[in-house]
Amino acid sequence: MLANKIVVIIDADAPVGVALNAAVLSGISLGSHLPDLTGDDAPDASAQLHPGVSAHPVPVLKADPTRLSELHAAAAAHPDLDVHDINQVARTSRSYDQYLATMSGTKAEDLEYTALAIHGPRRAVDSLTGALALYR
């Protein structure tokens, strides 16, 4: 069993397109901070090489917006957990410069989360997310 766990939690009320986009963006953010996340490239029987994929299973869970905010705060306060979020500022910004400018003027308590990616020790991740349902 892997010592660390990754989960992605999506706003249960988000439209499907927004949810999928948020899941992908939170995964990209997490992956950029975990260089050993992916396994080796995999050759197929025809000798074509396929880029490595995550060596970790990644359950995608759902939570209501209030619970997402609570999870973000709890994960951010835990010293062993990495939390990567997609929030309404990221979703509505038309450029990264606009995102940075808007974020610099937005208080943490005013953020509304669409997705979280949490990585860390299995026990810590499970204690925060174990009761959440799978996103279906």
C-alpha cells in the first residue's frame, strides 16, 4: 500500500464542464509540485512509447461548497498535507495576470472553491475525506 494518498474533491453543484475543468486544473497544479507523481513511460507491444501516468490511484470525490471551504481550511492547516485549489477567481479570470491581480485583493475567507486536490499521508487524507461520496 502506498504511504501517501491523493484525492480530488469537486463541488457537487458545479456544472459538468466546470467540474471537469476544475479537476484537470487542480491535477496539473498538484503534479507540478510532485515531480515523482508519474511512473515511467510505458512501451506497448508495438514499441510505441506512452508517457507515464500517475502511480497513485486518484479518487474523485464530491462535496458541497461549504464543505469544500472547510476541507480547504483543514488541509491547509495540516503540516503534512499539500492542498491545491481551484476557486471562483481562477475560474473567472481571463488571463493569469488577471488571476494574480484579483487574488492579491481577495481575502482567503471570501474564496469559493470549485475543486481541491489533496496529497499527503494516507491517514491524514482519509481523516479529512473518508466520509465523502465519489463524484458520479
